[in-house]
Amino acid sequence: MAAVVSKKVARLAVRRHFLKRRMLAIMRPWHSPARALVAYARPGAAALDFPALKQELEELLVRALGRVG
């Protein structure tokens, strides 16, 4: 499982790592040794608060992988 946040998304390393930790926390329920998850943050992701980021990322994960189970 990995989260990728480029300098185009968040200029400061502190903001990149903060966003990366948030993304990994949201992705944790979908983690499985049988599959690899890699999420790339898009520009504007750093401006989202946690509930909005969680909603967006979970919608994408459900669409790609199905429900957590």
C-alpha cells in the first residue's frame, strides 16, 4: 500500500507527508496481502479537509475494489 504526493500537489514536505498519512489511514481497511494499492494525490487534494478527502478516496476505492469486507 502506498500514497504518492508530488510537489505539484503540496509544495512543503510537511504538507506532503501530512496528506500521505491521511491517505494511508483512509486506505488501511482495503489493505490486503493479496493486492497492492497505490494512490496518487491530485492537485487540490491538500486543500481538502479529512471528511472530504475520505469521501472522495472511499468512493474511488469502492468503485475499483468493491465494498470493504
